[in-house]
Amino acid sequence: MGPGALLALLALLELREGDPAVAAAREDTFSALTSVARALAPERRLLGMLRRYLRGEEARLRDLTRFYDKVLSLHEDSTIPVVNPLLAFTLIKRLQSDWRNVVHSLEASENIRALKDGYEKVEQDLPAFEDLEGAARALMRLQDVYMLNVKGLARGVFQRVTGSSVTDLYSPRQLFSLTADDCFQVGKVAYDMGDYYHAIPWLEEAVSLFRRSYGEWKTEDEASLEDALDHLAFACFQAGNVSCALSLSREFLLYSPNNKRMARNVLKYERLLADSPHQAAAETVMQRPNVPHLQTRDTYEGLCQTLGSQPIHYQSPSLYCSYETNFSPYLLLQPIRKEVIHLQPFVVLYHDFISDAEAQKIRELAEPWLQRSVVASGEKQLQVEYRISKSAWLKDTIDPMLVTLDHRIAALTGLDVQPPYAEYLQVVNYGIGGHYEPHFDHATSPHSPLYRMKSGNRIATFMIYLSSVEAGGATAFIYANFSVPVVKNAALFWWNLRKSGEGDDDTLHAGCPVLVGDKWVANKWIHEYGQEFRRPCSSNPKD
């Protein structure tokens, strides 16, 4: 409204300057008071336009101040980390969408031009739309795996809802709610993928929030109540709920009565219900889309939902804790605290394997080299949706601390961890809802890229937790039916291969989605060759 009013004001001035009669009168206005009096009328019109322009500008500035205060409050509170996936999502959305809408909604001054120029200079460094899509999918992933309630997420609450039971999975120090436009963007990502199971609850929440604030336009918003109603109506129709689609379409026409497409949809839905009256009373049960490559989804998600809590393990007498030296002089004066987590597969957790300073150093060394993590697919390495993280490989030559770390791993495991008998240290940082669905660390195909090292398959995994998380991120062993929480500075060790050299199917494991927190791990994968006398072979397939 503001810029439009200003343009109208300028147009009026140009019109009057181009009118010869007006120009002649203006040249001789001072010679007669009656001419001066006549000049009051056009000024009153100018004042009217200026008043409307100022009111529009004041409303715009109030809205900009609101947006500024909202974002500034997040930066002033240093205790609020972006490990909260809702904060992380809205940060990406602000940088990818909200700021663009704010900048390009301002059309009237040199300051705005400078703002636009500054925005364009940093635009290439901002998240892309694909980042917004990825962040939205991450929220849907957390919604699924941890059975989170969408209404709760929109309020900033992490609650698992099963029937009438509500469980708080995480209680943030400060609630951070999502806006109607935030919810719409999540729902639209699902909608565009044809995933109406996820689209509908997010769009329903968007409609609900837009209704409450209808008429209060926010500069940074990309969507409106009409957009949310439009998408939700079609999603309901695609899901088989014609009655819901009709109701939402009629509501849309209340706000936009001249929309011919929606009017045709209303007629279409009315005919469908007239031809099949039972559809009006039928309740549509939405089925969550299955993931074809993940046949163990229920077990995997059930283990993730325990958040690594395994109280029954304390009842097993064969599981124990001890101080481990592995008969190594290196560990004699400073043994490592060892906790046997599981016997088959044999999984051990070594507490306080590294110090805070070492963990921080590893993260700092890896951060400049992080790239999107890939998985082996035949002879290729691919980026996939079922592994969301970035990783970097660190040679022990870049810092003496890594050499010390290798010596410690070798002393504790009794294995040769020097290349080519082991891989370089892989450091992994998980993203928003970062995860790695069930997989084996060892190669299951003779064509795997792992064999390029000419040192056999991965015989063992040594995984170090470089950080803590506030919720989620457990390591779940699917077939063995247990999970291990993230324990900062601890290391998890297991054998991938049996002594016969065959892969151990019980080591199928997963990195559960990080619900809240910044998860860093370092992997040391040790290969078969070089371990012949350190872990002798056996002809017994059960060993």
C-alpha cells in the first residue's frame, strides 16, 4: 500500500505539471489571493494521499520492527542453540524465504536500495530452497520416528502421543513456536511430493493459525489463509475425504468469491457426494507412506523411541563393567572404563575414551573439510535421503593428537589400526533430524568400494562420540534389539565379522534421528588384513 500510494502521489504531480492551464495558473498564483485559495484544494488532495502513504509506511515499519525484534531476541539469547530442530528449521526458513520476502517487499527509498544491494551480495551464501525442503523433511522424520504431535511441535513442545497417552520427550528451556507460514511450508513440501499423510496435519495447523491472525499480514510470510485452504482442500480430496475438501473449498470462496477454479471444485465435490452419499460420513484413515528399502522400520523406530534407555540390561549377570588395560603397558597407569553392553553381537562402551579437549580438536580439524555423507551403492558412492550428515576424513599426519588417538585405539583393541589395515578417521556431523537408517558397516557385496584398499572387509568398528545431545541420536542394533545412547567422549566398539570371516548379521545398526542436539562422531574402521594373529580365524561359523 505504501509504495503504491507514493506512486499515485508522484503521478498526480506529473499530471499537474503537464497540464498547461495548471502551469499558467501556478505561475500567477501569488498575484491574487483567490488563486492562492484555489491552490488549497489540490494540496488537500496531496495531503490525503500523503496521509495514506504515511499510514502505510507506519504499518510497514511497525511490521518490520516486529520482525527485527523477533529475530534480534533469538540472537541476544546466547543460551538458545540451533540444536533445537524447530529453531534450526526456522533459521533456514528465515534465511531462505523470510528475509527475501522482507527485502523485496520494500520499494521506496535509497535505504531500501542499499538494503537490496547488500542482500544480493550475500544471497549466494544463503541456504537454497533445497535446504528448506530438507529441513522440512527432517521435521517430518522426527514426527514419524518419535511419534511427535504436530500441534505440539507447532507450539514448540516435543511430545509423543499414543492414543490418550502423552509423553514429554524433551522440555526446552524456552518454548519456540512455529508460525502459520512455517507450518504451511512444511506441509507444502510434503504436498509437492504427493505425501498427503504428512501434508494434511501440517496444513491443518497452518489453516488453524492463519484463521486466528486473519487480516494481520506479515511482510515475511509467503502464504496466506487462502493458500493453506487451497492446498489442504486438495490434499483431503486426494486422501479420499471429499466432505472435508468441500467444506474447505467453500470456506476458501468466502475469502475469494471470484475464484473460478475453486468454484468448479465445489461443484465437482458436491456431485461426487451426491453420487456417493456414503462418502460424506466415511472416515478416511491415512496410511503412512512405507519406505521400500527399510523393512525393519517398526523395530528401528521402536528402539529409537527408547532414547537409548535399556534398564533390563542391568538385570543380566553376564553384562558387567570393569577397568580395561588389555594387558597393554600403554593403559597400565590409566585404564579405560569398560561397559559390556551386549554379548551377541559383542558390543562394548569405553567411557571417557577421549578428553573434552581432544573431542573439540577433532571437530575443529574436520569442520573445514565436511561434505555431504555418501553410501556405497554397488561400485558407486551416492548421496541418499536415508543418511543425513556431513563427514570428513582425517589423516593422522595432520596433527600429532591423531597419532596418539590411534595408539590408544590399538592398545585397547589389540588390533593394527595403521593404514592400509584401517581407514583414516572419519568425522561425522549430523544435520537437522540427522540420521543413518539401518545398515551394515562391513561390505555385503564383492563389488563394494571398501575392497579398493586391498585389505579385506571391515572387521571391526570403533565409534567415538565427540559430543553430547539433548535427545535422540541413539545407536540402535536392529536384529539384536537394543540401543545405546550418545555418551560424550565414550567409544563404542563391535566386531562386524565373525571369526570365520563371514559378516555378522546381528550388527545391523542405525543412527537414530537427532531430536535435539549437535551430534558428532568419529569412526575408525579396522580391516581384516593385518589382524590374522591378533584375532585368529575360526572354522566354526558361530564364532
